[in-house]
Amino acid sequence: MPFREINSKMVEATVTPGQKMFSQRGAMLAYKGEVSFTPNMTGGQGGLASMIGRRVANEATPLMTVEGNGTVMFGHGGHHIQVVQLTGDTLYVEADRLLAFDGTLQQGTMFMGSEGGVMGMVRGQVSGQGLFTTTLKGHGAVAVMAHGGVIELPITPSRPVHVDPQAYVAHHGDVRNKLSTALGWRDMVGRGSGEAFQLELSGSGAVYVQASEEKL
């Protein structure tokens, strides 16, 4: 179910009979046709276990199930929207950044603390992100939200990417992440939190970085 970008802050999705999609509650701006919006009580494709996992992880962003025959326009809070096309790989993204996504994608959670133990906990404190993150896997489209524009940076085995944890939006592919310190002159003059740490992503895939250090 591809998204059509209306502008940098709005997307349109076509809903067809027999298919469904999920969106964040409050993200629907307008629609045409016979479309229904139902509160999702089963945790999406991940089922009850996935829903419980997200609630324990504070990743329980309310979702709506969208079905019917028509077109729906989505947007939220005036945030920039980036559409990510998945072709069988996995997207890792904070739940509150999800605007809408294909119902064919398998939804789950991953404990980020296991990716570096205590450093995973530090990452959560520094970035303001949860120790768990939402995963979406399969073939389909995902619309994620960010502050300002978003750039997609490729990650290759020979060229890892370092990003400010507060500018991190999402990543996909076979990617490993770890938090490293980067103490320097910025910290000496009291420049804020993020630059004291860098999120290093290595492997094969891509990372999405926003043009701001603000949380949603």
C-alpha cells in the first residue's frame, strides 16, 4: 500500500478492500470513500505478545486499524514525514515516530539494552528513547515522523556511520549499533547532551537522521 507524498508534512494512502493498514491515533486528516477507523486492541501483526511487550517497554503508542475502499490523508503535529519502503528487511524505529504503515508488515519489539548492556541503558537516557524499540519487517511502506528534513545515510561494512543519538530517527538492514563517548571542546563549553555521545551504526543498511535534536 504505497504512500503518495502530498508535501513534506502530509501523505496520502490508498485503501483497498481486503487490505488493512495501521496509523497512529489522531493522524487522519481527511479521507474519501468508504473507510473505517477502529482502535487496535491486538497489537497489530505482532499479536497480544507484541502488544504486552510494547506496554512493558512504554512503546504502546495507540494505533488505529484502517480498512475499506478509498484514500486517506495522514499528518500529525506539523512534523516532517519520511516514507520508507521495505523489501523484506527490518525497520527499527521508536513507536511514537510511526505515522502509518502497511498492515502486511510484521510488528514487534526489540530490547535495545541487549545491544551493549549498560550502554544500551545510557543510550536511552541520552537520547530520550526507550530501551525497547519497535520493529517492522516484510514488504511494504512505512511513514515515519521527524523534526525538519530527513536524510538517508547508507551504512556499509567498510564505512560505519556515527550520528547524534538525539538526531536518530530509524534504521533498517543488518545493522549493529553501539554508543561511544565523544568528549571534546563542545562539552567544555557546556554544549548539550547529545554530542557527549555518538551512536555508531555498522553493517549493511541505512540510517535516517533528522535535521534537529528535538524529540517529538
